[in-house]
Amino acid sequence: MGVSSLFLGKNVVVATSALLLFVPVGASAQQINEPLLETALPPIYDRGRNVSVIDRQRPEYQAVGLHVGGFTAYPSLQVSLGNTDNVLLTQADKLNDGFVNIRPRAVLQSSWSINSVRIDAGANLVRYFGNPVRNENGWYTAATGRYDATPDLSLTLSGRTARQYESRFSGIAVTDARGASAYQTTNLRALAKYEFARSRIMAAANFNRLTYSDVLLFDGSTLNQRNRDRDVSIGVLHYEYGLTPDTSVFTEVSYSRTKYDIELKPNVANRDSNEWKAVAGLSFDLAAPFRGSLAIGYVDRKFDSVVYRRLRGLSAAARVEYFPTQLTTVTLNLRREVEDANVVGSSGYFANSLSLRIDHELLRSLILSAGGEYQIDDYIDLPGTLRIFRVQGSAKYMLTNWMGLNAEARYSKRNSSVPLIGADIAERRAMIGVILQR
């Protein structure tokens, strides 16, 4: 049995990489269980046997684009009005405020039979009516190119830079920030993929640059966050073997080097480190209605300075989709990873997260979604844990292939038993808007 029947399509990994690279940025779209850095190799499980509600083609409601030579341009604009019951995200004396969220975006995609180029740019602008200190000016630009050297070998280069905003519900956020905390993330990736017989080999090199802006605190002072600026370099080697046309096993080894620009504070070393991770797993897309990827392994992060205790233990990741009917998709995500702490006294923490999402096609033009997330952060050398919970629902209604409506409501809550990590906070937020696309 050939590799084409086992893995179905040489461009699956490239398409998945592009999907991860070009997600709109900004706190309003951020999930609490997303890792800070992009995955060097995204999970691969799509073999064309199942199609999720979100992925299903709907030609009568999809953007047609503008043809420009061998490319197609897809411009879009989303404008939403919203309200929050805790704009400053405080434990007491909550302030209610309205806001407008504007998201322009443009994608330029090649339409060649072999090789491909994709360019993507967009913004996420948030303006509060009564508290401009929380305004956000998020944006991103990205590009990816794939060269098909042979039918079995492809090379992909991609880059992305974005101005994003830190969620106050995450385990690394500045606990007493009054203003929005911005940071710039730049990612460069090289990926090689080779398929032969029943096997697939992938190798990737990933470089990430993170820089943090100053942030306004509640006491009126400004916090300089240069001690969080860092470079993270990652190398990954992945081997996958197809057991059947719908199931494969894989193993993956990665190494990452983290290097901070300056000390944590005068005469206190920062968290420069080396990390090794090895996982093994299963990828499947079954005729019986399941598809997904499961991986489990071991991670070991050793810090250059003896001030910080070594972090090592179980690492796991899973994404499983269940299709009870063609009109409903249930998605389960699980993650356990090491993250650097942003608090004195701890080298880092294990982020343990679980999320569940249900998407239902009520009408051909109306998609309803609901889900929840739960995360427990266990800090090294600090007693207690940080628990984060979010539940949300949304609806997207396409009137035509150029205009639609969307609505979203969510509740987020964070409980901390570690005083250094900050107080408990909660927020209710809702938005309704219009989508324009071409």
C-alpha cells in the first residue's frame, strides 16, 4: 500500500501549519489553554474521511475572492459592539464598559497546481468607551511558501510577526496591570517533509522572538518588562508510520533553547534554559466517526542558573473530534506543558488544560457553537495552584457570500491560592457584530 493512500495528500501538514500561523490575533480571540509559542510541528490527522462543521465547504456562503494573476485575494472586515462587566479586571469595585472591536484582514493565496505562496495580514483594534487605558492595537502579518521538490519531498518556509495582548486570565500575566499589556512575537519556521512507502519524516526549525512593552500599573507607575524579552529556538524531528490507511503511529523528539536579554532583576539571573522533550502517539481519521491525534511523553527543562529548580515530568497533548452526525462536531483538547513563570520565587509551572467545544449546523447558513475550558497551573516552589475556567457560546449567520452576522458571550474566572500570582478575578463579556467579505 502506497504512502498516498496512507496519508492522503502531501500538503496536509502545510495546510495545518498555515491554519496555525494565520489565526487572528488579540485578547478577545485568545484561548486560555493556548501555549505562548507556536507549535513547531502541528498535529496531523485529517485524511479526508471526516469533515468538521467548521471545515465543511459551503460555496453559496463562502468568499469568492478577487483574482489577481495566479493569486486570489480574500479581503474581509468584522466590526462588533460589546460590553464587559469588569473592564479593569479587578476583584472588587468592578466597572462596566462598552467597546467596539474592528478586525480587518486580507489574505493573498496562490492558485498554482504545484508549490504555493500565502500572504496574510490583519488587525484587531479594541476601543473602550469609558476606559481607554484598556484599548488594544493588535495586528499581524505573515507569509508562507511551499516548494514541492519531488512528489515525495516538500520544503516550507514561513514567518509571522504580531503585536498581541496578554490575557489577564493566563498564568503569566502581570497581576496588578491597569493597562493592556502588549507584546511582540516574531516566528520564523523551516519545515521539510519526506514520504516513502508507509513512512513520513518531518524536520522543523523554529525561531521565536518575544518582546514586551511597558505596562501601566494600578498605582500609577509604569512597569518595564524588558526582563521578559527572550529568544526561543526549537528543533524537532518527527517520524510517522502508517499502520492502515486511517491510522498511524509516530514518535517525536524536540530540543529548545531559551535565552533572555537581561537579568530578572539586578544580580538575579534570568531563566535561560535548555529543554528536551520526547513523545510518542497515535494519529487517526476513522470511518467510524472519530479523528484526532494523541501524544504522551516526557519533558525535561534545565536552567542555566542553579537558582532555579529543574522542571521535568509528564508531557501530553491530544485533540480528538467526534462526529455524532454530519451536522454536529464535538472537539476535545488536552495539554500538559512546561511554561516559564512570571513571578519571583518560581522557575516555572506545568500548565494542565482541558477544553470541550460543540459546533452544530442548525441551518446551512447558521452555525452554533458552545464550549468550556479548564486549566490548572502548578507552580514549582510555590504552594497552591492557579485555576482558570471559561465557558462561552457563539453564533454565526451568513446572509450571503459577502455578508454575515455573529454573536458571542462568555464568562471567565480565575482562582488563585498563590498570593504572588494575583487575586481572584471574573468577567462577563458579550459581543454582536457584522462580517463583510469578498
